[in-house]
Amino acid sequence: MITVLIVDDHPVFRQGLRGLLAAMDIEVVGEASGGQEAVALAAELQPDVVVMDLQMPGGNGVEATRTIVRTSPRIGVLVLTMFRDDDSVFTAMRAGARGYLLKEAGAEEIGRAVHAVAAGEAIYGPEIARRVLTYFSGMPDPSRTAFPELTEREREVLELVAQGRGNNEIAGILFLSGKTVRNHVSNIFMKLQVADRAQAIVRAREAGLGGSS
């Protein structure tokens, strides 16, 4: 049986992930709410896989990943986060993460990734794989070059809008308040000069966003 250490600062998310993995006969041997705690528990428990968030109050996941991989090379680190920007992806890869998924990934995709990382393979979600291939091919990523007037957060919100997700769902994925999401959506409409959500979705999909739904 594959053993896993879950590292995330949100108890409800850890609980949900524990239940999901247990249903797949994957044993969760421990939980940590920050990077420093993760390093200590990984050294003690020696799990097959550490499922790691990136931004946490108790030490960030990148530094924890780097330390775990250096001190316990047999442990595979699978990043599971809401951050989809290139800096986060490639920083985690350089730190030694074997996999990178977004928190919106489905249960089957997460289970498959845990098994792959435990087997020593590298695995990335569809959108992350596209970013990696684009980076190494030297070709411009249309979803990155489109809409330069948007901030990184507005681009993340637009990506989810393009997937057909509602404001409440977006708020849950990005850990934002509903009011903050509404403000981002309003700013996006204004900057793209569109009248409503439907027009924003059309513009976004024409630019290559929304493809990971």
C-alpha cells in the first residue's frame, strides 16, 4: 500500500483529501499544516509520497520540498496547489517535485498522480504539462501573451470563468471571498470591454484559456 503525508494549511481540505485517498486504498500516515512540520514528519514517517501545497504560514512548500528531496531521496513530492503561474511551476520543479497538479483536479487524476510519483515517474496536470512543453519548445503561450492588461490573479479568474465556473466555485478554488471574485470579474469585463460573462468566455476561449476543464 502506498503511504502519503498530506501537507496543507487548510484542515477541511486535508480531511477531504484523506478521505479521497483512503477510498483508493492509499494510506495517509500523517498530516502537516506547514513546511517545517512537513520536513520533520517526512523524516520521521518516511512516506512514499508527500502531497505538498506551496504557500503556507508555517514555512513554504518549495523549501520543504527541497529539504525533503535532499535528505530523503526515495520520497516523491507531488505538488497540489491553486497556483498555476510559471514561476510556481518551475520553482517547484527545480526544488525536486516529481508532480504538479492544480487543486481543481478530479479524484481520479489525483489518485493516478500519487501512484505515478510513488513509482518514480513525473506527472503534471493537463494545463501544467502545456506550460512545461511551451516553455521548453520556446514557443509563446497564447494564454500568457493574450490580455496583457490583466493581472496574474485576474488571469487566473478568467481561466476559471472560461471553464464555465460560477463565482462561488471560483472563490472556493482560489480561497477568495465572493466579493473579491465579483470585483475581479468586474475588472476583467471592463478591461476586456465585454458586456457580460458570455462575451468574456468567448474572448477567453478564442485566446486559448479554459482548456483544462
